[in-house]
Amino acid sequence: NIRSNNDGVSTGLNWLKPKGEKLNSYSPVDGKLIASVTGADAKAYEAVIQKAQSAFIEWRSWPAPKRGEIVRQISEELRKYKQPLGELVSYEMGKSLQEGLGEVQEMIDICDFAVGLSRQLHGLTMHSERPGHRMYEQYHPLGIVGVISAFNFPVAVWSWNAALAWVCGDTCVWKPSEKTPLCAIACQNIIQPVFKKNNVPEGVSNIIIGGRNVGEWMSHDTRVPLVSATGSTRMGKAVGAAVGQRLGRSLLELGGNNAIIISKDADLDMALIGAAFGAVGTAGQRCTSTRRLIIHEKVYDRFKAKLVNAYKQLKIGDPLNEKNHVGPLIDKDAVKMYLDAIENCKAEGGKFIVEGG
């Protein structure tokens, strides 16, 4: 149900008419315009937060297993739309089709996990010093959970946060990456019928599409007690500082400089698969991408030969073609960063064991 022009703000049951910046989503696969989205303005943001607040008052009173039943039905809808949603992830983001389908499977898995947890929100019971009394602890939902997700996992990261937040009684406000807005709209379209059928309060699942300003609004908003953000370390520092300043809580999944250590006793064939896919999966655009290999000198030459052979077999091209292993980078800025990194490597004396092209 994606149209050529889409509204980028939703309260779960309804789509608002924002007046923010128009975002065009181009596919990195073929450079074509997929569709456009009208982003959020301050008025639309305020309307969503107020709706999420009022929904929380009702949603938190639903029994946790009943909230879990909603999430179970969402997992059934995701199973139904796994193929087209996986294809959209691949086409809008550029990762291989198998990775796109795998990402939707992760959404299904976290929903199943959350359904189980909805009947296990345990608390301790304790003896009291007063006769005839018992003490017990009960966890209470926080309120609105803000989710800021990155382009490289355009659907899975949101689901990891949302499914768990929902069974706990929290409402969610999702700011997806402006580079992959259509995946977020598709997710909202998929789950909307479940919410309508079960009379879920409007405002339990919200989307606010927009640029950096939307993330800043959310980070500084005292009505959002928890902000979960995925992205660059630079972005994470800004979010962490803003949320911390108002004594809120933040969950940050940021970039890294990951290494695989290969010892002299390692199974080199197994290590090769992990190293190669860890580096080339999602065209290296992951917070968990392998960036360095630290290899024991006794197996260095043998492993390097295996690695060179593996890289020579990689096929780069249309990610929807399952014969290809590596899709495109997300946009021209990413390509420039990549080319600049190669030049910096050469300037610092780096040696290339497989030339690019």
C-alpha cells in the first residue's frame, strides 16, 4: 500500500497530513525514484506525542498476555508479507535479498520472543518484618519509547524495540532513517489492521519520518523517558548527551572498529566464512561489520591466500538477483567516503591484496 506520494506521520490507526520537508526515496539498486514522503513538522510531532501519551494511559492497563496476543497477531502478518517486505528492504536499502528476508525473519522471531515474555513479567516476593504481610515487586511501564533507527537495518531494529516495549505496556514513537522511509511506512501498513481489529488505542505505534531535527525533538523531549538510537557514534554522542541532560534513559547501538582474531589453532575454513561475510554483508554497512583481522603469524600466509581467493569469487550487482553476493552502497555520499578511505589507506602506506574495480 505504498503510493507515489506518502504522508510520513502516523498514529497507528490514522495517517496525519504533515507539512514538513518532502523526502524522495531513490533505490541504490538502479537509481530510480521509488516514491516520495512528506516529513513531519513541529505541529505533527506534537500531535503524535500527545496521542502516544493518552494511548499509554489505556494501553498500560491491558493485561500483559493480552498485549502479547496483539504482538502474536503482528508476527502472523509479518509472516504473510515476508517476501514483499524483504524485497522492499533489499530494493530501498541495497542489501542482498537473502539479507532482506533475514531481516524480516528477525522481526518475526522477536515478536515470538516477546509473546513468551508477556506471560513472564515476573517480580520477587519477599518476607516482611511485619506479621501477616508479604512484599512484592512489580515492574511498571516507562511510557513513550522513542526509537531512532538507521538505514542499514530499516525494519528489524524498530521491531526489536517495539515488540518488547508493547508487551511491557509502553507506546512507541519511531523515527526511521530518512534514507529508507518506505520500509517504515510498509511496516505501519502491515500492522494497522491488527490494531483496528483488536481496538488497540490510537497512539500505541507511531511513526514520525523526517530529518535530524525530528531526532533532536525526541531526544530533548521530557515526555519520552527512553530513547533507543541506532546509528553513527557521532549521532549517539549527541543523543546520549541530550537525553542524559534531562535525566532520561538511552539505549545506543553505534558504529565500531570490529576485529576478528584468528589464532594458530583456528579452523581456517570456518574463520574464512565468518571474516568474509562479516566484512561484505550489507556491503560493509553494519555496526557489526568486520573491519580488521588480527592473524597469528604461523597461519598468516595460508589465511591470506584463502581470503584473496574468496574475494575473487564475490559477485557485485543487483541484490535482488540471488546469484550476487554484494549489493550497492546506500548513496553517493557513502561511495565518496569509501573512495576517500582507499586514498587515505594508500597515503598511510597500506598495501592492497585484492585490487578493487
